[in-house]
Amino acid sequence: MSAPHAHHDAGHGEATGQGHATRRGYLTGFALSVILTAIPFWLVMTGVIADVQTTVLLIIALAFVQIVVHTLSFLHVNSRSEGGWTLMTLMFTVVIITIVISGSLWIMYHLNTNMMPMGTDGMNGGS
């Protein structure tokens, strides 16, 4: 008696959009991933943009877009899947990683700035 009930639950999840993605969704994600990989490669190999900083910023922006495409298309992280817990977990992870990276950079910057090199006078213990 529980077997038909379990089968009904699996169908219900797909009907509400909580099931797996379709083949079309995977192919769209794959095509976007290929395009978002080919564009930076093309930018660097052809040298279309002469300014190196602009090229780097554009590549970084495309990398972030690709992260979003992978997260939505392949990891299925959205507000509907698993009652929104996957999205909340992702947001928590991003916050923690941001705190760790920015804190590490802040500490390294201030260590470098506040460490005073000792001159030859400081090592002799006087003048």
C-alpha cells in the first residue's frame, strides 16, 4: 500500500517544479557555459580590448555570470528546491567565504603597513 503512495509523491514533486531539470534545461546551461568560456578566451587571444584592466574586469564579470549559470542550471539552487534550504545554504556559504577572504586581506594589508622595518640604528640598541 505504501508503494503507490511513494510513486504519487515522486510525481507530485515534479508537478510543482521541485523535480529534476529537463534535458532542454541542461542543454541550455551547457550552451551558456560554453559561450561564457569561449568569450574570455576570444578576448584574450584576439586582443580586441587594448586595455588589460578592462579585459580582466570583463573576464571576472563573465566568470561570475558563469557561476550563476552553473548554480541554477546544474546544481538546481533556487528558492523552490528543498523548501529554499539550498538557497539559504548557498547564501550562508557566500557570507562566510566573504568574511574569511576580506578578513584575511585586511589582516595581511595591516600587517604589511604596520610592520616597521628596523633600521641599522634600531638593531644596535641606540645611536
